[in-house]
Amino acid sequence: MFYKERSISEQIEKHLPNKRHTIISGARQVGKTSLLKHLYGRLKKEGKPAFFISFEDPGILAHIDLHPKNIFDFINVEPVPVLKGKAEQRIILFIDEVQYAKDPTNFLKLIYDLYEGNVKIVATGSSAFYIDSKFKDSLAGRKKIFNLYPLSFDEYLFFQGANDLKKEIADMKAKPSYQSLEQDRLRRFFYNYLTYGGYPAVVLEPDEEEKKEMLAELKNAYIRRDMAEANIQKSEKFLHIFRLLADQIGNLANKNELSDTLGINFNTVEHYLYILQKCHHIHFVKPFFRNIRKELTKMPKIYFNDLGLRNSLLNRFTKISERSDKGALLENYFFCQARHIYGLDQLFFWRTTSKQEIDFVIEKEYEKGKAWEVKWNARHFKINKYKRFLEAYPGFELECFSEEHFWVI
């Protein structure tokens, strides 16, 4: 099958010459293995000493767990230890699902310390929670993590064979007066993306009923694997909190309320939310304040990494135009796009005790940046409502993001 390039590929390829390990992390089925095999195949074509090994193979894993150096038994190549100097050609190991190692920290650390610069590891890991519980601080300075997410809307258009629409979007962004003849076609793709999300296999499936079945499989099988690896005992409570969150995208994550609704203690709620976040299913956006300490005491807002998975949890696949939650879908879409463009660390929201709110604040430098209020219909945006924010933060430009011009981000 023809491989479709991901936008993060260039960043990862630029890191390949670096001696630090390259770790590709992300939810199950977002395309990590396909990306890893693509990078491996490219280096093999260039004649580089590259090798691909999957830690999902129990026979391979059992031997490697005895000692990290045993990995070289499977490639029949003896690497040059760093104490003996620089090798003529470094070995590049592409490892799928590295988190399945008994002690991935020790494995990666030992390979790095013994063969620094002479052996490069590029590895994938599905569950960031599982990685967090096994990857210790001893790997500081020895790895760089790249997060692979479901497809952005640009990537979605590419996967759909609609690359020509990316030029239309660029023209509409550059010239606000430009009237594209492709707006209806573009909007059909957009509504499909809001409904079925950006998991690559789901995007490539043309049949809508099959898309729903694939998302149900993702929800039922792969998320249960996440639960098993995270040692979740009360699976129904875990799935219940997941569904509750799906119905609350764009709202504050009130842990006390979730605890009361589910009948489980506060610490368990915190643990479940931590797992869902570390497994790349949800993300929290923190509030924006002058007093940085207040960010840690105020409730964050909840967003999903993929709207298809979110809609599957609620079994909600009706036409976008008929949906009561289309405003929430648009807000979550903005989050996904902004995450790709700006990164999670720069995304905030603003809210006062009197419940005045701006959906997204992006601080590009200290007290300077952009703020966005998301409205399905731009006519509902009244600039005077946000006077307090604009007076407090004159260095921020405030705009409305609406369905009418969904391509502006």
C-alpha cells in the first residue's frame, strides 16, 4: 500500500542525525508503525545499516529482556562501543512498541551509554501512560519525544486526495476578498472530518457505516488494551468517565462533580483523567492568568484528540447541520488545529470569577499573542463583551473563529 507522508515526518527526519534516541509517541492506530517503517525503508534504500525490530514479538522480547545487548543477536551486526572510538557507520535500530520491554529505561540508557553516537534508536510507544511509568529521569538528555496525533485537517485533505483544496485555503487566507468556487466541496470534507475524525484508517475508508464500525473497534478493543496496561480494575467506571467527558468537550473538567456522578473517590477520578491524557485520548487546556500560580489552582478545560472517537463514545453521527453540539465540535476542532500549529504549551483559555470567558489564548511571547472566541455563527460574537480582557491584555489581538471561515486556522 502506498504510504502517505505525515507532516511531522520532516521534524523526525531532521532529528535522525542527532545521537539522542528518537521516540515517537501517540495513541494506538494513529500511524506510528507506518511512519516508523517508512523511515526505515527510506534509510535502507539509501544503503544505511538500518534494522527493524518489533517488541510485540514475545520471542524477541524475552531474549532482549535478559540483557539489552542481546538485541544485536537479531541483526547479526556487532556495534562499536563508544570507548573504542567512532564507528565508520553507525547502526540505526527502528524499534516498534519499545514500552513492552521489561525495563525500557535501562534498555535505552545502556544502549546510549555503551554505544553513544555509534548506535541510534528510533522507537515507537503507544501508551504515554505506560511510558511514563517505566521511563525514568535517567533518560534525560538521551531522548527526544515526538507526539504523533490523528490527522490534522490539512493532512486529512491530503489523505482524501484533495490536495488542491489546500491551495484554495491558502488563497482564502491570503486574500479575504477571494471567493473560492470550491467552498461547498471544502465544507463537505470539513463536516466529514468533524464527524469521523482523523484516524488514518478511518479517513481512508470510503463507506460511512464501515467508518462507524472501525471507530467502535477502536473504542472497544484498543482502549481496553490501554486499560489493561494501566491496570484499571473498574473498567465500566473508566469507560463511563470517558463518555461523560465526551459530552463535555470545551467545558471545565470538574473533578468533584465527576466523583459525585460516578460514585468514586476524587483520587480515582484524577488517576483516570491522568491515564486518558497520557494515552493521548484527551487533553486539558489551562487558564491564562497574570499570576502564574493561579493556573495550577483553577480547573482546566477538556478537549478530545479525535472527534471521531468522541462521537463514537456517544454514538452521535447525525448530520452536522442538525446537531445541537456543533458549536462544541467546532471549538474542539480549533483546539486540534491550534495544537498542531502552536503546540500544547502555548494554548490557554481566559475566564473570570464572573464567568466572562475567551475560548483560546495563544501567548507567542510575554503578554503578546492572539485570542480567539469560537462561535458557530459569527453574528453571535460581540466585541464589547470582551472589553475587560482587552483592557487587561492590550498586547493580544482578539478574533472570532466561526464555521463560515473555518479555514482561517
